[in-house]
Amino acid sequence: MSDTLQSVFDLPDVSFTENDTLEDMVTRMITNYEARYEELTGIPLILYPSHPMRIMIYAVALDLFQLEQYVERAGKQDLLKYSYGDFLDHLAANRGVTREQAAPATTTIRFTLSAAQDYAIGIPAGTRVTNGDSIYFQTTAYAEVAAGDTYVDVKAECTDVGIEGNDLVAGQLSMLVDPIPYVESVANTDTSSGGTDLEEDESLAERVFLAPSSYSVAGSQDAYIYWAKTYNTAIGSVVVQSPNPCEVKIYILMDDGTIPGSGVVSGLQDFLSATTIRPLTDQVEVLTPTAETFNVALTYYINRSDSAQAAAIQSAVSDAVDDYILWQTTDIGKDINPSELIRRVIDAGAKRVVVTAPTFTTVTATKVAQLGTKTVTYGGLEDD
């Protein structure tokens, strides 16, 4: 979760029903009934657990408490901290923000002829290629290999929306599904990128929070962040700098910590260059952060008194290390901090941990920590 959205979730919790519970409601209804009965009849009454009226009150309280929970939810859906799903969509619409739909990955396919021809060879729109593993791309427009040429590069997109079509490196899409005369081979010339799943609630909530910054053209830091995340919801960390007047450099990182491919970078460059988004005087350049490589090497020990849970603790430690790596690598400019690694391993149940890597390293605002090697060793049980 970004620091921007974290500030929303750090707000105090609120309750539209004063945190009422079913037990409190039942107690209140029984007390009120006993008091009113004595007031009207002059006869004291105690509703013991087996009393028919007490049983009926409990049954009624179940429905009343359910209604109260609907009231609680309805109130909270107007607050960004609690809103989710369709409720969040409507809350976002109040600020002119809509959930980004799933989008296909894109790449460039090179169609190469067996030999140059003295007339143009057409490449129909929708021509499909595949990597042979159930992932298909199709050309998005008609293209031609000109007379005398041997190849043409054509834009293509995955036939399925989502992230599945991402990260196919150059040359992987090498099988032509729809044969074309004289075409001897096909291959993608760059790594496929840009495929996104349906925008998740966390991403949409962050854009709703940033939306007021977009009411004028970009210029403020938050405005550029908003538009970058709007272009591709899989973009996670965004750093905006202006080293010189009218010069804007935007560094982006995907939300899983990977450095974006050229397709995402160039696409965002074109998107932000539109004069409807940027001030005319801003010279915008989209860049990727430089990797600051670190290794993880540690040995941990478990208390002998915890031997019965040793297997569970080992699994928890493994998860804790993976969570640390994700935490460390998903924000541009985050210092490499072994103390966080130690804290997470101890919290997972280890008695102590000896970390030989990483060491604390300052990461500048245009770099991002990237994992090199990972070595996690279980040192065994130790006396408490």
C-alpha cells in the first residue's frame, strides 16, 4: 500500500451504530421490557432464559441487529477507508473517476519474408501469432511488406485481456497461426507489456484520493502520479522530479516491483505528453529507476521450547522473508534496511537471526532495490 493511501487507512475508525453488539442489544431490550412491564402492571418481572418472552426478544433482536449492520455498512460506504466493490465505484464517480478495465498486453511483431518480392505482401489485421503455450497475439491494423523489402513490423495485442500476456521476451512469439504467402518467420521484437487485470479496490481508492489534483492540468506532483496510475493501474511506485524549470522527470515501477518494459514507458510518455494533461511549458520524460541490487543471506534459530511448532515456524519465516523482499522492492527510493528483515523473521517465531546480507544501504530517489540472491538457512533448535 502506498504512503498516500496509508494516510487514509490511518484515520480513526468510526461507527454509525456506536459499535453496538448483538449481546448489548438483547440486554437492552430485556431490561427495557422488564422495566416497562413493571411500570404498567406494578408487578416485578424477571425474564429468565427459558421465559417465552425472552426467547421471542432474542429472535427479534437478531433481525434488528441485522438491520443495524446494514445501516453501519451503508454509512461506511460513503467513506474511502471502508468503501469497496460497486460502492467504491459509485464513490469514485462523484470525483469523475472510473475503475480501469482489464487491458491486453501489446508488442511489436516482425513478419519476415523468405525473399523480397516485386510487389507488396499484405498482413491482414487480426493475423495471429503464438508462443505455442496458449497465448495468442493478433495484429491491430493492416500492414504491408513493401515491394523490395523483406520484413515489416506490426503492432499486436494479446487476444486475452490481463497480465497473462506480459513479459514474453523478444523472439518468444515465433509461431504464425494464420499462414500468409511468402512469410517465412515471425517474432516479437520487444518484450510484451501493458496487460492489466481489472483495477483492484486499493488502486482505485488511491486514485480517488488523488483525483482532486487532476482537476487542472498536471503540474503538481500528485497530479502526475494520478495520471501515471490512471494510464496503467499496474504501475505502483511513481517518483516525480523537476531538476530544472519546466523539466519533469517521472520514474515508474510496476506494483510487483518489476521495472517496466519499453512499451509501458513509451505509452506513458505519449499519454502524459498530451497538452490536455501537461502544461504546455512542461517537458515530460518518463524513465525507469536504476536497480540497486542486494542479496539476502541469513541463518535463524528456533527456541527448543517451540520444537512442536518448528515446521510451522520455518514456513512462517520463509513467508516473512518473501514479504520483506516484496516490501523492499516495490517502492522507488526505499533504503535497503536489514532491521526490517530481522523484525519480520523474529515476528514469524524465530528465536534469533544472523543476517550477513543485506547491509543498510541508502537508495537514492531514482533507484530501486532489486533482489540478487536469496539464501535462508535454518540453524536448528537452541535452548531458551
